[in-house]
Amino acid sequence: PSYVAFTDEERLVGDAAKNQFSNNPRNTIFDAKRLIGRRFSDKEVQQDIKHFPFKVIDKDGKPVIQVTVKGEERIFTPEEISAMILGKMKEIAESYLGKKVTHAVVTVPAYFNDAQRQATKDAGTIAGLNVLRIVNEPTAAAIAYGLDKSDGERQILVYDLGGGTFDVSLLSIDDGVFEVLATAGDTHLGGEDFDNRVIDHFVKLYKKKNKVDVSQDLKAMSKLKREVEKAKRTLSSQMSTRIEIESFHDGKDFSETLTRAKFEELNNDLFRKTIKPVEQVLKDANIDKKDVHDIVLVGGSTRIPKVQQLLEEFFNGKKASKNINPDEAVAYGAAIQGGILSGDEDVKDVLLVDVCPLTLGIETTGGVMTKLIPRNTVIPTKKSQIFSTAADNQPTVLIQVYEGERSMTKDNNLLGKFELTGIPPAPRGIPQIEVTFEIDTNGIMKVSAADKGTGKSESITITNDKGRLSKEEIDRMVEEAEKFSEEDKVQKERVEARNQLENFAYTLKNQISDDGELGKKISEDDKKTIKDAIKTVEDWLSDHSNSATKEDFDEKREELQSIVNPITTKLYADGQAPPSQDDEPLKRHEDL
């Protein structure tokens, strides 16, 4: 899971972070993908913040996450948090492969705009990865799915409903060539939203029964969140389930039943909302639903029976293909794409054609959106158009680049702007200004404007200047990520050394008890000597457990061993049977 947590002692990533969430909700970060590449003022960001237990604040117009790290307040950008997750994945891959991993293919929701794609690439850089390609998630799933398909052209609908985003893509696969015909979706719809509906329902129910509002009790809410997620999964195969939480709030337990019918009722409008983008892609690609050959389900939330039922009904009873693990399909497709890019013989015949998800254009007189590249255009692509001046003797033109489907720019998203100056005096409409849009394979765009009369030109690479991290910031974050990695290593070694010392003392204590093997063989004086040494170690541990270094723990273990060794050696000298492997604490825990 894409979780990062900070405790008093260490940073945790993945399962370890998610598992301690209920004890540490304010410093456990998830869903950074919902913040990456966005502005703090975005309506979606404001909506999300309400449901986050961690603190999101505004820094230069960007959402950043505020947490407590080892007693100090720190802020992290969504790129840094995503980099920690990518770094963990890099570490897992390196451990599995036994070699360094330096390049990556990273997938993003099809609806991600340019700023979000750029920010995702930045996260890869911070994690020490060279991101070779950004691929739309549904496209990656189609690659995974398409390899084992028969010959001839097929239209495939990829329905991807995950934890936080929803994407629908229509693809055609013909003789190993993929083409994305259309994409649509909702950047803010997924399993988390279904969970939140159920959580809100139980909070209201609890308030009604107990006259207490638990929504501000973070611990109670995080316990409820965890149990609701479990219940939702259970309801994919059962008709009802019980949610039991001990010491939920003020020592009181929580016990309620959730039926599949209630779960469906609470989320009915959200489930139905998923059909709209399906209609949209069919309309955009001008394809009738009866001409769709396959429906592919991607993302854990597609296991929900009601979701499958609504989709089947829409396609007049056509069943969705389920021969692919919905959680792994996207990663599998990205791996194949990585294989293509690295020249892997097994996959070299697969070709991927992608599209830009939103219409791109510039503002012309009166705030009109003049479209240069329509949505669903195959990329890479390049398009030019001639424009002119709006007033006599106009020396400068302002090129404002937008993305979106509305006819007026005020309703679309401004990506960036630049000026072309030094246009010689001329009546309006005479100068010829050629505007060129160029999009590369990652969906990242360069816009240029050239005065055909003078040859003078200006250009901009759309990086959503305000939202994008600067090179200096990225370098600093790379440095910090490396520092964290080193700290993680030191912390891991420290914890292992502490555990070895604790285990050694604990085992020794058991073995010198009256019932223990060692306890039966040594004198009372020796027993007292060892007991006192153990007590000294236990007292030292209670005072220094969190502050001591690996070397300190090792030293204490050696001290304890130096007291025990002469006593166990004496057993041999006295002709006692030598202690068995289990008896001898010295060897017992060294290999742990």
C-alpha cells in the first residue's frame, strides 16, 4: 500500500506504515497521489483535506504535508512522499533481483494533466530513478491483457476502479499494435470514497445511539476506517458481516452489522456514476457498445459485485473478463513496457500508441479557447496554426496555453503563458504568428510562437511553472531521500541490536530460573551474579532504549556475555554435562 509513516524512532513505508496507522494517524500519510501536481486551492484538494487525518497546509500555493519527525515539525511535498514509496519499491526490486535498479516506467491515471505527470516524474528523480516513460494506467492494463489475445482487431474497454481514481479507456488492439481510442474518468472516485460513505453512516448511527460525535476522535476514526475496509472486502463474497471494535471510544466497544444491501444503498449514486465515463468513451470513439469485444476489470474496487452487475447490465449482459488479477494488471503492463524500452527480445514486437487525455489550445480575443490538439489525439504529436494581431501596431502577443473541453478559457485549466515581443508595426491581422504545439511520448508539451516576418521566436515547455519543483528543490529532496535511506539503515541495525540484547537477557532469565536447565546446574551465588547483571541491563534498557546506538547495545550484550561466559565455562571444568544448544544463551540469539 502507498503509505508512509513517521514514528519517534523511524520512517516506515508500505505495510509497516499502514499497520500502525490507528496508533499514529496524524503522522501516517496516504493518497499523496491525490495531491501531487495540484494547487492547494483546487476544489478537489480542499475536499480531500476534510478526510485526511494528517495535516495539509499551503506553501506557495502548493499543498504540502506537515508531520512530526523525531519530535520536530517537518513538511514534505507530495513528490517527496511519492518518492519514498517509489524508493521502497526500488529497494524491493533490487533485493529480489540482486542488482541495482536505475530506470523505471511509471503509470498515472489517464486523467492526470501535465503538471501531475511532471510532478510524478520529479518523484521518480527524487527516488533515484530515471523515469523512461509515463504510461496511462489503463493503457498499461491493456498491454498486460493484450499479449495473449488472438489475431485480428479487437476493441477493449478497460474499466479501472482503484482506491482513489477511476479511469475508463477504449483501446483497439490489432496485430500487436495498441491504440488508445478514447479515455475518460474521474480523478476523485474509488474505494476510499465508498469507505467514507460507510464510515459517515456509522458515525451518524453511533451519535444517534450514544449521543457522542466520534468524528474528531482520530484514533477511533482510524480504527473504524480499517474495519470498514475489511468489511467491504468481505461483502464481495458474503451477504453480511459484523464490525467489532474493542475500546472504540471512551472505553466503549463498537458492534454493528453491515449488509451488502446497505453497502450498495449507501454508495448507489457513486456506483452509477461510474457508467457515465463508459458512455463518454464510446461516444468519443464513435463506437457502439455492441462492438466492444472485451471488458477488462482493473483495480481492487472492481471486485464489488454491484459494480460488475451495473457494467454487465449496461453492456446488455456481456460479462467482463476476469482472467487477470485486477490489482496487478497495471504493474504487469508497465513491466512489459519496461521490457520494450530495454530491448527485451520477448516483447519487442509490441507497439504502444497513447493519446493526450484533454484538449489543448490557446486563448484568443474575447477569452475564447481556440483548440489546437483535440483530446484523444495520438501522441507524440505536433500541430501548428497561424494567428495574427488583434490591434493595429501591436508590438507583443501573449500566448496563454490551456487544457480542457469548455469553449471559454475561464472554464479550462491554464497550463502556462509567455510573450512574443518585437513584432514590427503593422495593421491588425497582417503579422503572421505561427503557434506550434509539440507533445512527446510522456505527454509533456512544448509550445512555441514564431513571427514569420522577422523569424523571432519564443517557446515554453509546459511545466505548470508555479506548481513544478525547481531543480534546486529536486536536488535537495534527492539528498534528503538519500539521507533518509541512510538513517533507515542505521535505525534498522540499531533496532536489531536492541532486539538481540533484549532477547539475550530474556532467554538468560528463563534459563537461570529454578526450572531452567542452567538454573539447576549453577550455584546460588552464580545465579545471583547473573540475575544482578540482567537487572542492570533491564534498567539500562528502560532508560536508554530509544536513545542508545547499535554500538551501545552491542557493548551491553558483550558485557553481559563476559559475566555469563566464565560461569558456563566452569560447568565444563566441574565435569557437568555441557549445556545443550538450547541451554547456552550465548549462541541462542546471535543468528537472529
